[in-house]
Amino acid sequence: MRFSLRQIKYFTATAELGQISRAAVELSVSQSAITISIRDLEEGLGYKLFSRQSHGMELTDTGRLFLTRAYAILAAVEDARNLPQQIAPVNGEVTLAATYTVMGYFLPDHLQRLSLLYPAIRIRMLELDRETIESGLLAQQYDMAMVLTSNIRSPEIQTETLFGSRRRLWVSTQHRFAKKSEVSFAEIAKEHFIMLTVDEAADSALRYWHQHGFEPSVSLNTKSIEAVRSLVANDLGVAILSDMVYRPWSLEGKRIETIQTVESVPSMNVGLAWRADTVFSPAMQTIRQYFKQRYLEPQNPHSSAHR
């Protein structure tokens, strides 16, 4: 069968947001346009992608499988739109360190693209904590790093933020907040709070909690994002985490909703870091330029935003 890129975008937005009305707002189109598009897509495929529920749209098992293919299609289109302006034969080796969150939720796709674009560049990857990365950059053990730039402490390290990933409240579909468009810190403080601790997430969280004059009621501290996801999905607590690590379902297949907070929460900033006096090799410069072209230079206005 044939299907359009528009249908894929409407499908993925509805799958992620769980409601046609929310997808319509996100994409600035009418609800009927999305309803018709999904209906035509299902008829063309010959199977149901969604189960219509009173609270919204739930993916069928087949719908979940199709979502992985839909993401691959959108990624391929985005790659085509964001090819580097010049692809020159560059070789060399670059030691690139990264923190856990960046390594797990951001870098893999980019490493694959870099290997295809620049096969003569060898990237040696290391997953390390922020303190080890900073000391290693200063000691010139690593060439560059991909980090949460707002966590960097040393003034001798230069950073270049590529994007900020918005932080939102995560709740289960059964939670009393699930139908709300926004929730205040005063309300969240009354709930069991699951605190992620990896990559200094707890330190960052407590800073913005205290700035607003509240304290979370922490029921569990964990280094595992998947543990947070499962606990929230099973309605055992709430969490505030970034869109970059958000996935709509837990490992058990239970849905997680995201809600905006009334008070402002700083985004999680991701970017490159290097020792301030570093002289970039051609390979290092190529890697930096790849990320700059993808995130910092003007993009096609119809391309999808990074989540």
C-alpha cells in the first residue's frame, strides 16, 4: 500500500500524546484531519493501529510494532533534510566521552550517521560521569565530550549547547493529574515522588524545587530511568524528567502521560564540551560541524523538532 509522510506524522503524534485532540493542537491541524488520516492509514494497512478508549487512543500490539517503523521513516527523512553541506574526505581518531543519559538517549543514532558520512574517522567512545569527564578533558585524556552542559563546573572547559530538552511531569493514565493541562509544585509536593539520581539529576531537581519554595516527597531514589518509567506507569509515584528520555510506555506496556508544570522548570541542556585551549583536529572539527549543522544552523521549518 501507499501512505504519506503526513499520515505517519499524524499517527506518531497521536501515539505519543494519546489523544487526537492533543495531537491536533501539537500539529496545528483540525481533529477531523487526523481522524480521517488515521482511518485511511488503517484501511490501507488492513489492521487496526489504535483501540479507541474513553480516555483516548491506545495503541494495539500491531500499532506498537508499526510505531517503531514510523519512527525509522521519520528519522530517515530528517537525515535527508539535514545532510552536512559539505562532505570532505576527513580521517583521524577522536576520543569522545559522554555521560550516561547522553549515551543512552541521544548519541547512538548520531554515531551511526557519523560512521556512514565519515567512515575514515574513528570515534572512540567512553561512558563516564561528569567529574571524570571534566578531569579527563583538562588532562587531555579525551578530545571532546557530549554532556549535560548546565552541569559543567570548570571554567577551563568550554561548552556549546546544541538543544534544550523540556522537563515535564510524568504521571500514569490513572493518576488524578492525568486530565489536567498543568499542575503546580504545591500539588506535586503532596504526591509520592520518584527521584532520578543518575547524571546529577537529583541535584538539578532540588535546585528548581527549592527556587519555587517547595520540597518533593521522595519515595524512592534510583539511577534507573526505566525504573522511574515503570513506577510512574504503575501509579506508584510521579516524576519530572526531560522529553529526551520520555517514552509513552513502560516495559510492561503501560502508558505514561506528560503534563506541564505551572512554575517554570529549566530545560535539560545537551551539548559538546572541550578544554578551552584545545586546537581542533580536522576530525574533531568535522564532528563539531556535524552537530552544529543539525541543531544550531537554520533548519527547514517543516522538519520535526528533536524530542
